[in-house]
Amino acid sequence: MPGPVRSSRPRNRRSSRTSETDVTTPSAQVELRERTGEDCISNNGFCPEWIVENFDRYVDPFFEHIFLTVVSVGIGFAIAFSLALLAHRLRWTFRPISGVTQVLYTVPSIAAFFLLQPYTGRGNLTAIVALVAYTLFILFANIMTGLDNVSRDVKDAGRGMGLTDRQLLWRVELPLALPEILAGLRIATTTTIGLATLAFFAGGGGLGALIEQQLFFKSNVVVAGGLAVLLAAVFDLLILGLQRIAMPWRRVALA
Amino acid sequence: MADAPGEGQGEEHVAADLEFRGVSKHYPGQDEPAIEDLSLTVSAGEICVLVGPSGCGKTTAMRLVNRMIEPSGGDILIDGVSVKDRSPSELRRHIGYAIQQVGLFPHASVAENIGTVPRLLGWDKQRISKRVDELLELVSLDPSQTRDRFPAQLSGGQRQRVGVARALAVDPPLLLMDEPFGAIDPINRERLQNEFLRLQGQIRKTVVFVTHDIDEAIKMGDRIAVLKKGGKLAQYAEPAELLTYPADKFVEDFVGSDRALKRLALQRVRDIDLWTVPTVRAGESTSEVQRKLADTDIDIPLLVDERGAPLGWLSARALSGERVQPDFRSDAAPVVDLDDVLRDALSNLLAHATQYAPVVDDQGAVAGVLSMEVVARFLKSASPGDARTGPELAAEESALEPHE
């Protein structure tokens, strides 16, 4: 990682230096930059003009970030859900599964991004494998908690009326575990959005790459970081909304 | 499962015969069996109450019927068919199931809850919806107000009613109820019990009803099975017989020292032989009254109005002239109704510190006199001279079960 970025003027490393300066100097902007912008930029400050001008460069990483998050949480959920159903049916598998997911969760994330590279190479795959590993524990633990919290009486009544184990699971236990499952999904999604900012260590791109490139340029860090926070907030609200739609019975219970 | 007998047909049955045939249940690692050699028969349309102290296996016995628990030995027959011949889920769909905590699905509306089993049996939507409304009315709930609510929006009593409606959804011939009114306050419990008895009068299902409360057992049961620890059947009898002839010391203790009073709760005033009473109208000739007095059980004339309603007991002075003088009388209170429960009537006598009271019929006319003596005679007639005494029972008990 190059050091001199700190003192030099921020640039987009993806485009060549010369072409960038050439393209972005229409006379009006030069004037503006002379008055406020140039100063601000050379001070690594928070420069709205620069942000407006350079916003394009954040679009692709932003979508990369969404991609990493959605794919990782999606795969993580599929795996954790299957594991939870297994542990629910075969109680003895709970401890080993819980243990393994917990160990995965404790591996420092940066270490994981590097440790995986010999096997999965640099790129999205490594990033996704690591991110998936991190979601498993949260999702598994929450799905299990949700299933365990379903009242014994409700299950007893369901079985007593002739629901098969499978019907009981899909019609009673899972719907009633939904609050915990969605809570787990929210935590996992937020965590993944945060962790995905480190995915560039594995060559996975995302908003983290931009942050790292110009770590001391306030405008850049605020925009890239802000986008990550915004993303987390939007996903959180989406899942919350889903929760309200999916669980009308909970609204009345609380009302 | 689809080939099992009764699939899709269960809703057409009215009531089923139920038989426990030498059923036992041992849990591995436990010395004492949960159920030991239980044999009893419940006739179609009867309420059989399983009662006993906690740990006596009454709930276990009930859960054996729909295979929520599998027996270690013996068999259970419904209409002569072993429960083992049917798959558990198919069997359960044709047996109503109501438990103390109700266990309504919190995420499903009242209508969806009640429609659970009909849906499992593949009824079409219209039929389910019609049935839901019918059942809600049956358990005294307003369909339009209740059907779309969630369980959290209902009171405890309403939930219990929905639970009963859900158990009756496909009109099963057999109903299992595990302390269905146990978690309800006493006033509402009484109401729900009465409602269920009224309902049972219409639907006439075979019911296995579990409770730990002997009063509830006596009230609800056509027959009562008293179980003791280790799942042994101590006695299986009709309520009156249980109270009159407890089989052993255990049953006697379990039904309580007030079992004579409990028996009175089973009877109404109209069920027993009342005293005849000389009824007299104002202005009647005293000689006529004297003649009546000779023929009746009580020698105090009762003054009545034109319709025969009691006005008061006449004193000797009222008869001193040629005609009855209505002014010399004491109050007729308390007045007992023919439909009163004997225990309440007796309580009424005690409350007025009196030995006897006039009994009136539906029109308010005097039908006889209830006295302490009449009640005592009734109790005695129900338990004739050979009734065993406490010491005899104790001797019998210790001979049978030296360890308990």
C-alpha cells in the first residue's frame, strides 16, 4: 500500500493521472477551485464541490458492496437455516454446529481474508467465503433461539391436532420463530456491510477499497463511509418492514 | 396414512366407544410405572373424568389415547379398532384435543385456528368458513366479531372457548380435554363448565376429561376414574356411587370428608321424597284443617294464597276458632324451589336456622316441604345399612396395600 498518498492531491487511481487532470479542468471549475475547493482538497478537508464532482467513482463500489452483502448473507442464511433445521431435528448436532460456527466467528476478519487467498485466490470468492463464515454463527444462533422459544403448549396442541413434524415446523414453529430469525438477519446484514469494507484485502472491492485509497482525505472517507452506513440503515429498515408485513399478529399483540 | 381406516370419514361419526385394555406405561429408568394395567370402558356419548393427585398418570392416560404417548403394554380401542392400527397424525385429526393452556396458534386468526384440522383434511374454503361460524356460535362467541381476531386479542375465557371450538372442528367422535378450564378464574370456570355441559347435551361426544379437582370431576363426569400414584385405577364409578361407596381409604380421602355434602350437590330437590304438608287457605274451617293434619308428615298447617303460593306457617291460635284466622302465622321463608340443587337448599335452611321449608314448583305453588330429616333420610337411603365405616375401610386398605 503506497504511503505518499497522504500529502499528494487526491486522485482516482483507476484513471491515469494525466487524463484526470486534463479532463476535469473547465474554466468555471478552475475558478471555483481557486477560491475554496483547492484549499479544501489540499487540506484533506470536507469539500462538497469535490464530492459532487467525483460522486461517479463511488457508484460501482457501492453496488459491489451491495452485491457482496446480499450474496454473503443470502448464502449464509441458506447454510445457517439448513444447519438449524438439522440441529432442531437431531438435537445432538446442536453443540458441534454451534461450536464450529462460533470458532469461525472468532477468527479475525482481516486474517481470514488473507488466510483464504492461497485456496480461493484474490477476488469476490474469497471475500464472500469469509463473509459467509461470519454470518453463520449469528444466523444459526438466532434461528435456533427462535425455534426453541416457540411455546411447548402451542407445539403440543399442534401435534395433538395431527400436524406432522414437517407441518408443525413450516406452519407453526418457523412462523413463530420469525421475530428472532429476522432479528438475526438484521444483525448479520449490518455486520456484513461493516465487514465488507475490509473485503478489498481479499481483492473483493466494495466501498472499503475507496476508503483505504485516500484514508486521510475527509471528503472521501465521509462519502464512502457514509454510503456504507446508509446501506446498513436501508437494509435494516427493509427487514423491519418485512417483519411488520410478515407478522400482523405481533402488531396486535403489542397494541 | 391415506389408506388408514376412517380417513376423511371421521367427521360423520357422532360418538365413539373407548376402551382401555390392560394398558401400561413404563418410562425407562423409572421404578414406578406411569400407568399400571389400566382397564376401563367409556360408552359412546359419556364424559369420563380421569381424576387424581398430581403424578397419578391421569394426563399420561389421556395422551395414550391419541398416541401422543405410546403405551408399553396393552391396547386402546376406539369403536373396537386399536389406535395402533392408525398413523398418529391421522388418528389425532379425528380426535378433538383441548389442553389447559389452550395452545392456540398466536400467529393465526381465530378462524384459521379453528380451521386447522379441516384444512389438514382438505376441506374446501367455503365449507371451513361455514363451519367456523357455526362453531363460534356453538361456543357463544359472535362470529363477525371474533373470527378475524388473533388469540392475543381475546380474554382468557374467550381463548378457552375457541380452544373447545377448535377441538370440535371436524365433529370428532371423541374429545380429549386436559384440565381445559384449569387456568380460568373460579367464576368463569363455573360458567365454562356449565356451557360445556349444555354443549355436550347437544353434541353428545365421548369425552375423556382430565382434572385434579374432585369437585370438577363430580360436576362434569358421567363416570369418574380415580387414579392413584403409579397409575393404578383406584375406582371407576358414577359420581354418586363414588361419593357413597368409596372403594378404599385413598378414594375416601381424595373425595374429601365433605363427600356427603358433595352428594347433595348431585341431586335436585325434585329428586327426593318431600314431606307432605297441610296447605290451608284463609277462612277454611278448622275441622277440615284438623283432618288434613292427620294425613300429612308435618303437623303445622301452611297458609297459602289462591294460587297455592306459601304465605306463612299458622300457629295454634290461628286454629282456635271455627275458621282459620290468617293473622296468626310466622314467615314462610325460606322458600325452596323444586329445581334447586339439594346442597343449596340445605344451605338455605341452615342460613335461616330452620328445620324445614316449603318447596314450590315452577308456578310458585307449594309442592311439599323440605326438612333436615328428609335430607338425612335421602343420604341414608342412598347408602343403606351395609355402608362400611371408617375403621373397617382403614383395615381393608392396610390389608390391600401394606406399603402405602
